[in-house]
Amino acid sequence: MKLGGGWAYLGAGETAYRGVVTSADRVPLSILDLVPVSAGSTVADALDASLGLARAADRLGYTRLWYAEHHNAVNFASSATSLLIARAAEHTTRIRLGAGGVMLPNHSPLMVAEYYGTLREMYGDRIDLGLGRAPGTDPATARALRRGAETTDTFIEDVLALHAYLAPAELRAAHHANARITAYPGVGTKVPLWMLGSSLDGAQVAAYLGLPYAFASHFAPELRHRAIELYRNRFTAEFETAEISEPYVMAGVNVLVAPTDAEAEELFTTAQQMAAGIRTGRRMPLQPPVADLAAALGPEVARFVEGFQAVRAVGSPETVVAQLGSIVEDLGLDEVIVTTYCYDPAMRVRSFELLAQAWGLAPAASS
């Protein structure tokens, strides 16, 4: 059983290709949004800024906009991915929207199928469903969520169940133990699945299940080469869940574009301070840029941040295009998903505007 088949998950109107896009030799660009909350702003402000980014991304020609599920995080407002997707879908027309991802240990596969099947029925073939194995939060919060940590070992079974719930009814009966249970909406929608990963485990699952693979190199750079190589070497389209005929890899990159290298590097210190909060356990809303990062963080934390965000492209448009091109070549990527944090949401939109223009994305025609 294959849902979508071939390259159908890329979306209607896109080309069945590997590494060929609107601008020669440049892979598609997508966006990962965690709906960051800046110090002095409200969650409502962050949600409105996220919607503004969705509109801009749609206009600028980005391929996808994904929201990442996080919980109990004062600096992110992205816990309810399906709601964010629905709001963005109401205000966009071209861009694919999805979860990058839904942390499946937190959810019933049936409920995920119903939510994303509903989105597919409402907004057509613009919905992606990326799946993650981690809870997207701390252990105590994971226990407070509906399923909790004790069921994380059922991840593969949950993926298979979710796949079956989204399959056409006539195919479900032959492959699903609970064939009498049907996702309404959901059944027959064939929402395309992606596998997310930050280690070798996700790569193996993606390869075995025949799914496109998104590696979280924007925060887990150490294993990026090994994981992607493992995925490509072990990929098979023989299993019933296979949605593509050959490997397809997207990877996360920290990006910030400004008119000059110096300005971009200073603005990027907001993202570096956010990363420092992970090292120190002091999570806080996004902080304003600083002129001297080492002085603000201390040398040990600054070194951690440097490694944590090693996969990055920061600078002027020309600098970032060169750096992104090197990352694409180094990892053999089919697509890049960009994450950008700015204290001022307007600077984040400007970064994506400059990147789109420099990369050669095709903007929407003026009406």
C-alpha cells in the first residue's frame, strides 16, 4: 500500500525532481516556525507575528511552513500545531503547511488522523504531517500530557496505525488490526507523512518505512552526516507505508539575513542567547541582541552555543547564499528548512524577504 505514491507528497504543481528548483541548482527553501515570544511581548503578539510570517512566506515563494510542537516553553507558543496550521491556511493560498512535527508519543494516532484529515478536507492538498519520536518537552510535562513517557516505545506501531487511518477504506481493512475503527475525517485523505529525526534512530525508521526524512541539524548537528548517509543507504520503498520511490532529505539550518554581515551577526545573538538558555536551564523569552556575546554568556556557554548552532548561515544575502550552498552540497540535501529567531519580528520577516530574493524564489504574481 502506498499513499500518494512516487513524489506526490511534494504537492500539486511541483515537479518530480531531486535538486531542481525555480533557480538553477538551488533546492527548495522551507520555514520552521516555533512561534517565538520576545521579552516584553505577549503570546497573542507572537501568534500575530507568526501569522504575518505565514502570509509573507506564501507571497515570497517558500515551499513549506511547518510548526514544531513544544510544551511548557515560555519562549515558544507552538504547542497546538493543528490550530496554527488552520489559521495560516485561512490566510495563504500557495504554501504547504504542516507540523514539523507532531510529537506522536503525546497523541493518539486516531486523534492525529482526525485533526490532520480535517485540515486536508478543509484546505486541500497543502497539508504535511511530520512525526517526531520525542515528547517535545521535559519529562514531567510529558507525563502531564495525555499519553506520557510510558508509551514512547510504541512509536513505530503508532506510525503504522496513523498511516492506516489516513489510507483509503478499502486498503485499511487488509492492513489495520482495528479496521472497524475509522477516522472521520481522515480516512482516504492520504495526508503525506514525513519522519523527523535528530539521531540515527529516526533515520532508520524513515528508511524502513519509505518516508521523506527531515533531520534537525539546526539543533543537533553532530550526527547529521551519519544519519543522512544511513537513511540513504537503507532506504526502501517496499514497505506498505512508502510514499516516495527514492530517498528525500530535508535538513534544518539556522539562518539570519541582514543587509550587512555585521548587522546579521549582531541580530543573531538573540538566537544564541536562546540556545544558551538550553545549556544553563534558564529558559526565557527572546532577548534583545547584544554587542559582546562572550561577555554576556561567559566563555563556556558561548562555546556550547557555537557547537549547538554549528549548522547556520548568517550574514548578508551574498554571504548566506554561499553558506547555504555549501551546506546543501556537504549534506546532499534535496530541500532546506530554515529557522530564524529575531527579537523584533519585523527583522525576521525582513530576513526571509532577503533570503527569498537572493535564493531566487518565485514570488506570487501581483494582483
